[in-house]
Amino acid sequence: MKLFDVYPIFNIEPVKAQGSYVFDKEGKKYLDFYGGHAVISIGHTHPHYVKRIESQLENIAFYSNSVVISIQKELAEKLGNASGYPDYNLFLINSGAEACENALKLASFHTGKPRVIAFDKAFHGRTSGALQVTDYAKMKASFNAGTGSDFLPLEDLAAVENELKKGDVAGIIIEGIQGVAGIVEPSVEFLQGLRSLADKYEAVLILDEVQSGYGRTGKFFAHQHAGIQADVVTIAKGMGNGFPIGGVLIHPKFKASSGLLGTTFGGNHLACAAALAVLEVMEEESAITNAKMLGDYLIKELTHINKVKNITGKGLMIGVLLEDGKQIRDNLLFKHSIFTGGASNPDILRLLPPLNITKLECDMFLNALREECGQ
């Protein structure tokens, strides 16, 4: 049997990782300024993270959700306090796409309505329901190309209200900052307007913070820069620092009932141990403060680099539009041994390093970029 060949891959095989670095099988060292799609939040193989998982593994790794799993309650309490959502409820699953699936289902269950508003260039996952609110046609089979959603332009509140007036909209789903689209930020005014419209028309406001959450933007969630609360928040990527885990934060107005949602692996003992380790390290190392401080530093320095045409984002979620950006990204990897991310526009670099990256490592990236830009 062979692997199903769907990924464009670099001919690099990391076999070890530590902090902000990965090492390939020849021992070559790479600076990780991408964190595997924003997954690595506290650095690779952080000692506390490894110890937490090893300790849990020695006791129990998994049992189904048909028994008491106290570590889930411990995680829910710590996450609620850290995120600013202490009164919400937590449903644990395995991935960002699964989080979005459950969020959409909750919105429809709660309102009894079938339709969802999403936005141009949105990415919410590759599973069936998530694809209906993902604006990339090439990802969709005929089976996924349902009519349960409408894609509207960002910043057009009038268009949103026109759809809500039809009376059949269960919810509005939006990324705190669009990732795959190239780090596209909805404005404070737009997010605040969505909150008001959702309240006015009794729709559920879903904030997809799978990539933009977990401290990446200098606040726990990107939408908190707008001073709003969502009805439902989806999380994954940085939540487990590489261990598969996702979650849905759910307003207490949503009523749980037996069988409403379910999962086999979600909330297992090992996943919860990994997620607790992440929150503990973030608190101990002031990771959110570091993300803001070094994000501000990177953005300031990037403005002075030749070939930089535009910079978007906050904290350590930064998009850099470059002249010849695709070639520069390749050069950063193969000449300077620095991983960065791409976007739907190949000339945009996506920067998503660990939240505990250092200024020295930021300067290593900046110096390499300056060299590639002729400075």
C-alpha cells in the first residue's frame, strides 16, 4: 500500500524538534517560523509538555466518554479562566474541522433554522459541513456543494442584514483573522456590527478561532480585540501543541441533552493532559504577552524591508505580501533553513511561530529576509 498523494511536500524529513527548531534526518537545523499551521504554541517538545503527557500515559491514556473523566473538568475550568469565557461550557473533540461541524450543528439545533452566513475566502475545514462554509471550490465534491450557506463580502454589514431579514439564518460564522486567505483581519467595527445583528435577528455568532486563537494575536482570542463575545467559539491547532485536540466553547443559553453531540476520541486523557500543559506553560512563561511584544517588533521591522508591499495581522499571526514572495519563501527554506507558511496568494508569507519565540530568533528571520530582499 502507498500513501494517497494529496500533499505538495518539501523534500525535508524532520526527525527531531526542540523549542523553535526542527532537525532533519541528516541533522540539519531549521528555524520554525510556521509551527505546522500555527499548531506549535509553546515550542516543540517543551519539557513540561513532555512530562505531563508521559505522566498521564503511565496511568491511563484513553477511555470513552461513558465514564467520569475528571481531567476534562480540570481543563474546562482552566481554559474558561484563561480565555475570558469562565461561564461557558466546553465540548471536546479532535480537530478544528470537527469543532466547526459541531458549532454549525449547535446553531441549527438552537434556532431551528437551516442556513448559515459565511464570508468570502473563508476557510473552516474540509469535512462535509465545514466545507459548506469554506470558500474554496476546488476542495468541494458535489456531495459537499450544498446550499446551506451564503458567502458575503467582509465589511458589508448591509449585505449581512439583508440575509438575516429572510428569517432562515441559524448563524454567522467568521474567523477571528482569516488564515488561509492570507491573514485578513475583519475590522473592529465589522465584528461589533455582526454581534449587534446576531442579537437583533436571534442568530448564533460563531467565531472560528482555530488558527487565530490561543494567544496568537496578543489576546487569547482575536475577536477580543473588538471587545465582543461570541455565542460559540471553535478552537484546535495551538490547543494541544501537536497533540490532536479541539473544542467548542458554548454559551450557557444552549441546553445540552443526551446524544445531542458525541465523539469517540474527543476529550481523552492524553489529549487533556497535553492541553493542560499548554495552558500551564502559557501562563508560566507569559506567552500571550510575548506574542504581542515580539509581534509588534516584527511588524515594525518588516515595514523597513525592501519588497514588502503590505503587512497584516496581530501578534504572532502575520501576513507579509512580498514582491516575488513565492521565490523568497523557497529561498528562506532552502538557503536559510527557515520554515514559513504560504497562503492562497503565493506571494504572501504567513508567519506563525511558537508564542515563546525569542527576539534573537526573530532577528534571525528578519536578517534572512533582508538578505533575500536585497538589503
